[in-house]
Amino acid sequence: EAGQDLEHRVELQLKDVLNQTEKSIRIARRENCSKCHGDGSAEGSKREPCSQCGGQGQVRVNQGFFVMASTCPRCQGEGSTVSKPCVKCHGSGREEFQRKIQVKVPPGVEDGMRLRLTGEGESGVRGAPNGDLYVLIYIKRHEFFERRQEHLFCEVPVTFPLAALGGEVEVPILEGKVVLKIPAGTQSGKVFRMRGKGLPQLGGGSRGDQMTRILVETPTRMNTAQRKLLQDFEKEGPKQSTPGVSSFLDKMRQWLG
């Protein structure tokens, strides 16, 4: 009987995806008994051919014109039995161990992916192949970034004066932060592509881009002087200063006749 496959979940931060990372995990798995070495027999004794199936692991049953083969109920298909079972594993040939395993996670790995570690599952019975260990990748949700394959998306709020007059704003990236220059007259929703600031493709290679969307924030509280300045700007500002609003109003007038 081949060893059972196991599954274990590993939690990563988004920044862990930038480079190959190594995670240490602990799993419980059944391995060959340390006393009988997987045989299942007590010291000084040995396994004997099953008396019911003659060591075949199967028994044949006549059902009319047909002969059916089924797993031997005495030896459970192993073909041998233990007269004196091992005191440590009670004849199963396996016992449970706690193991620490190092998992190499490739760069660019995505949420929900499974990494296969061949032979790191449970031991097989009586020399059968070991099972595999499947590591399920879970990437924690980031405070700033939304991931779309190798590209990152984020939103950065800026004040109305900064958007209107232009300037600089600090923008988060996975490695920390950078300064982004905002041109005068930047509209809310404007997206700036920051090349090479995204994530690598699976296995490495060139990095994707970061799309930074600017959100112009309208003041919610103003004092009398600030309100007066905005009112004067609204009265005296040229039509070209708000092209989107002007175009919309022109279309409204044409539509209304």
C-alpha cells in the first residue's frame, strides 16, 4: 500500500513573491516504525504467509458460473500476517512523527497554487512508495495593493490643490515607497504606469508593472477664507480650466434645445 499524500497550507506576504523564499513547516506523518523498521513483527519473530490466502493477498469466491476475487479479510491484502506484533506500532509497521520540512517557494507564485514535494508524504506499507506532500499557497491580502497576475494596482489620494497645481506625492511600492511626480491639472482617476514595480512572472524573469490610480479628494471642511477663495475661483476661472464640466454643459444645452 503506497503512502498517503499530505497537504499543508503556507501563508505568505505579497512581498515574499518577489524572490524565491524558503519556509519552514511542521507536519505530522506516519513513517516506518523505529523499532521494527516497518515489518510490524516483534523482535525475534517474522512475518508469515497468510494461512487464508496463501500469501496471495486475495481470495476467490465462486458465485455460480463466475469466480470473484476480493481482498483477503485476514491479511487485508498484504499476503502475510504477524504472529507477534511489534510492541511499539502494534503490528502496523508505522508510527507518527513530527517533522520539520523546508519548502522552497518560487518567485511569482500565485494564491491557491499547490507545490508538490515528491516523497515527503507518509511512508508506504512494507516498502511501498512514499506519498507526496502538497503545499497549498495562501497569500495574505495587502493593505494597498490588488494583484492581477504579475501587475499590481493601487489607489493614492491627493489633495485638490496638488492635483490642480502639480507636485510630488509619495507612493507605496512593495520594497517601500517612491516619489511620483503629478502634473498640473491631473484629474481624479488618472492612472500612472510604474514600469517594473509589479511582481515577477512565475519562476522569475521580468517584473510586471504597478498601476497607480490618483483619487483627487474634495475638502469636507473649510474655513471662511478658504470658502471665499474657492468662490472667487469659480466666478473668475476661465471656461478652459474645467474642460470636462464645460463639455458636459454644452452637450446638455444642445440636447435640451
